[in-house]
Amino acid sequence: MRQFLHTAAIRFLVFLALTMPAGAGWSNGQWSAFVALGAMTTNTWHEALTPGQTDFAGSGILAGGVTWERPIGGSRYRWGVEAILLGHTGRQDHFELSVPVVLRYVPRRSRAITSVAAGLGLSYATKVPQVEIDRNGASQRLYVHWMAEVEFATRRTDLTTFFRVHHRSDGYGLFEVDAGSTGLLVGLRRSF
């Protein structure tokens, strides 16, 4: 099963690269950069979002990243790639690099919510994360990463704020060690 999932992921990335229309290079997308602050939880992702059940792990997060996105045809959807560098402090003290492929929906009639996004990729930690060891007894440096985000408008058209769930895990058995962690972040994004 693991070999099948690895092969499927590689084929999907090759498919994206081959189906990008001619002239649809990096210069034809929209770039943005962001900074975010947050905290790790001891919860599963759905518990972390349940009021009254969120249990913080005593580990803070400072994150920064860049995103490249482009529209999918004439639809309200955009796809792209994001590179995120996270610094963990407190209960764990390491850096983490996450690179997800992102799908973003831009609603037509919302003045407050500018987009809703989800991303899936890989995460590499410079040390085995202590919060994951505390939760599961073991962990590893490389894991599946997914994120979910709601973005909000500000008074400036080039700035938005967002709330994000940042999750690392074995991907339902894709990686050998069964573990994971969930962080909650708030951030500021600038488009350019």
C-alpha cells in the first residue's frame, strides 16, 4: 500500500507539470508572502477545532512562507504551491519545512472571507518533534503535511489575515511510525 501511495503521489506531480499550459510559468501566477504565529496542541485536528477541547502543548510556532497560485480556467478556484518555514519553541525547539500543493476557493459575494484553502504535501523537521513523541510515544522527521485555512479581508486590498490548521502525520500508514501533531496559527499575508 505504501509503495502504491508513493507512486501515486509522484504520478500526480508529474501530471501537474505536464498539463500546465504552455506559457503558464511562474511569472503568470500570483505571488504572496506571509508570517504567522501559533501554538501546538496535544489534540487530533478535529479536537483542536472543538470549543472547550483544545489543549495547548506548551510549544509556540513562528512561521513564514511564500505562495504561488494561478486560477483554474475561469472558475473561482486557484491552485498553487507553498513553501513554509516554521520555527518551534518551548516544548520543542526545531525548524520545520513544509511544501504543500494548495487548492483555494474564492467566494463571489463575501466581503469578510476572501478565500478558503486546503493543502497537501510533505513536512520535514530538523529534529523529531517532541510534541509528537509526547502524544504517540514515537515520531519521525519526514511526514505528510496538510493545512486548512480561512482568509479574511482587511482595509488594504494587498493584505489579508488568516486562521490556519497545520497538521503533520503518518498519512494513514503512508509512513511507518504512527504519529502526528496539530498546530493552530493566525497570520498576515501580502500579495505582490
